[in-house]
Amino acid sequence: MDADAVRERAADLPTDPGVYQFRAGETTLYVGKAVDLRERVRSYADPRSGRIRGMVERADRIEFAVTDTETQALLLEANLIKRLQPRYNVRLKDDKSYPLVALSDHPVPRIEVTRDPEEGAVAYGPFTNKGRVETVVKAVRDVYGLRGCSDHKYANRDRPCLDYEMGICSAPCTGEIDPESYAEDAAAARRFFEGETGALADPLRRRMEAAAENAEFERAANLRDRLAAVEAFHGEGGEAVSDRGDDRTVDVLAAAVEGDAARVARLHSERGQLVDRSRHRLDAAAVAEAEAEATRDDDGRDGGAGGDAEINTPAAVLSAFLTQYYAEREFPDAVLLAERPSDPDVVDWLEAEGVSVRVPGAGREAKLVELALKTPGVGAVTRTRSRRSATGSGSPRPRGSRGST
């Protein structure tokens, strides 16, 4: 389509809010939302982005759907992007998640390092240093003898396995330790992961000192290294989001942009404990172009947002992520953000759904945001956070209609 064809099509559109699609044959190239469909589509007669200009030239028609409200347009846009995966839209992809330490929901719980805890498990994390986590779990098993085998193997043993011979399992499967004593050991391990470093550090230190006194220097050195990992462990992550007994669900989000890559780290808390974490990728160039188009006035003039380098920010990435991620998922009770999303419609939508959206400046919640910022691939955000964002102030409201994500 050329500029004249776009203007001609726009003249036939209503001035209501809604969603529009640029299509080529049976393929949807781009989906956007608009406060005023006519004025929004008319702006594509002179797109600012070269990539969007190419999309317009490929399109052979424009389809639209009217909605009652801007919020409905936002949701419809997000769902269409998920379903149709248009080439020119920002598309959300999940990255590999990070490890947790989990204690299974079993009368004799197992301990494991996992990225996908089983249902009912008590999980701690996420942790960014997998090697340290594995060292600490080995220390826990060495001190407290917690099993690492599957429930199937546990239920079908008639004699202790090699872990028992190596001294890293107390073999509850064959009654080498009674259930009450094993439960006490599991409780001690939980206290360590909940922040009581001494629950593991103290017995390790006693073993290290005993090994040194007995001239078992290699063993003492090994215990020293484990002790160092244990004492450094709680500086890496695993804090509770809120006080115990709190039954809220909370998501913590931080975004970063580096070159053509945009990433969002998400931590999820239930009942005050972090239980899940994930990292997601978006196309940074597509985010920048979407934000550039969205900040234009309805008559096509620059809305004052500046060039693409200024527009392609973590705030824009968060706007794109929030809409797509929550369009088909259950809402948490609260979302904690490293900074305010650039599109206030997104925040309005979440708050209308009963979600508390906050940019914490200090305290426990701010520490959780900092933990999300430390996630590999998202650390670059610390260089781009503005003073306004760090203190909880929102970004200026973009002018004009915001027609794309």
C-alpha cells in the first residue's frame, strides 16, 4: 500500500477505539491498538520507522475491529499478537529460567536443585550462581543427610544406596534414621534457606576445625570452601517478598535493553516466598519502532519523545511485556517494577483489574527489584534507570493515541 491508499482507507474508518491489522493475503503483518482508529491508521501514510514503512508497503489491506474502551483494545491487541505472531510486532519469548532449591511435599522430603519444582514443594531462590547453589546443597546433604532420590526410588529400596555409604544421606528409606529425627534435620535445612546461616555454617565450621586438628588438611580445605559458599549464599537471593503469613501473589519485573536484545526478568512470590522465576526476550528494534509510532500525535507529528535511541528504553520494554504476558494469565495481587512503563494505558488496565502496580524506592520490596536487576542479561538496566524511576515517579504520559505494543 502506498501513502494515498492508506489515507483513503483511513477515511473509511470510525473514530472509535479499536484494533487494526495490516494484512498481506492471509498473513497478518502487524496488529495495533488505537484510541481513534481513523486518525491512528492515517498516521501510517508517513511512518517514522523504516521497518514499519516496509510493512506498510507489503500490506494489501487494513482490517479493523471496534471496541468499547481503550482497555478492551489493549487486551484484544495482545491476544491477537499471541495468536497470529505478526512479523512486525514485538513478540515475547521465554528464556531459560534459573535454579531454585526445592524440598518436596513428602513425609520424608527430598532436596534438589531444579528449575521446575513439583507441586506442593517448598522452593527457595531464584539463584543466579548455579555452581554455588549445588555446593550449598551438597553441604546440606553432608551435614543433615537429606535424600536426593526420586519418590519412586525411595519407595522401592530394600537396602541403603551409595549416597548412604558416602555419608550424604541418612537412608530414611530403609529405616537407618527414624522419621522424627529426619524431620528435625529437614527443618534445620529449611531454617538455613530461610536465612539462618548458622544452621549450616556452624556445624561446617566445627567439622573444619576438627579436620584441621586431626591434620586432615585436604578435608579441612574442602570444608573451608563449602563454608565460604554457605556464608556467601544469602547475599545472592531468596529473600521473602513480604512477611510470613501474607497470602498475596507478587510479580517483580525488571527490564534491560542492549543492542538488538531486550530482556525482562520476572520473580514470582506466593505467601511471602519466591517460588518461580523466568527471563523473557523481546526484539528491541521492534519495541523501539512500536514506541516511536505510539508517541506520535494523531495527525502524524512527532509527539516529543525524541529519536529511537531515546525511545528504546526499559520503560518501553515493560509496556510491551506487561500487556502480552498478562493477557492470558492470572493476575497477581501486585506487580513491583524497576521503573514505570512508558504506556500509562497498561498501568491503568492492570489497576482496573485490581493489581497494585508499584515502583518501590526503598525497603523490602526495593530489594526484590534489585534482585531482579541482578539477573544475568538484565543487569544492564542499572545503567539506564532514571532518578525518577528509582524514586517511584512515573514517566511522562505520551501525547496522542498509543496505537501499538
